Amino acid sequence: VIAVHNGDDLQAKYNAATCGQDLVLDDGATFTGNYVFNKQCAAPNWILVEGTGCANGTVPIPTYATQASANSTSIPPWPAPTLTHYATITSNTSNIPLVTTDGSNVPGKYNYFGCLEVTASVSQYFLVGVTNGLTENVVSQFGDHLMFDRMYVHGIAASSTVQMRQGFLLTGSNVSVVNSYVSQIYSGT
């Protein structure tokens, strides 16, 4: 386990980590930047990047829909997650906050992300990308075995100037977004 504290260089900690390690981000910590998480690992040695809530099990897997409610015509709105045990990744530039492929098309493989809030203070085409912006053109450049669990990916509520067009942009294989909440994704253009 590698502890990542508020104020640490998250990208440097990730770059120094090896497959099979768990980067645990402090509760309430905010990491502002444009992060590329593209370690190429293999089973069973995933690299994990997660808030403490996923690392220690304090954030339960939510029940968004029961079988009865899934077949109902009136599904109640689901609440946003409680962020007590989440860490935040945000961007204050036009670059995407979290991507899993670098500018040279080196993709991440066997990476897990959990209990993270991802947002931005400036407009973005997408907030989380299993891509570097759609420049990949051969299979070896696509991410593989990437999991996003209990993520809270969101834009800015009711903003006419800061808008997010997509929460996730996924181009890869064996990619899953589970138990996650995406909101405030819209664009006036």
C-alpha cells in the first residue's frame, strides 16, 4: 500500500508504483492536474488507485436498482454518493483530468480506480478517458482490463459557461464502469 496524501504529487507516486501495488488517496484529498494512469500490468497484479473508502471497505457497494424497481415505470432518482471516504481528481485546464492512454498511445492495462470523485473547473469534452483523445488506430493502443468502481464523475451544476460533454469516453476492451454515479453532463453546443 502506498499512502497518497493531500499535496503529494499523485502522478509521481503512480509512476513510481509497480504492478500489484495499491495507491490509497486520503479521505477528502484533492489532486488538481491532468493525470495519465497507463501502467501496463497483468493479472493478478492489478495496480489500484483508490480513495480510502474502497481500500478499507467503508464505502459499501450501492444498490441503485432492485429487480422490482428496474421493472417499474417510476424509478426514484438515485442519490449522489456521500463523499466522506472519497478523494477528488480535478482539472483547472482544458486537459482531461484522468486518462489511461498517454500521448504516444501507450495504454493502461489491469488498472483499478475506486472511490474517486472526478470533475473539472473548466469545460471538458470528457472527464475520464480510456483514450488519449481518439488518436489510437491499432488494437495494441487501446486500454485493457480497466475498472472504474464507485466513481462520482460530474460537471458543474447549472453552469452556462463550464460544461462537460461526456463523463466517460471508453475505447478499449474489458473496461467496466460499475456502481458509479455520473451527473451534470451537458453541453449547449
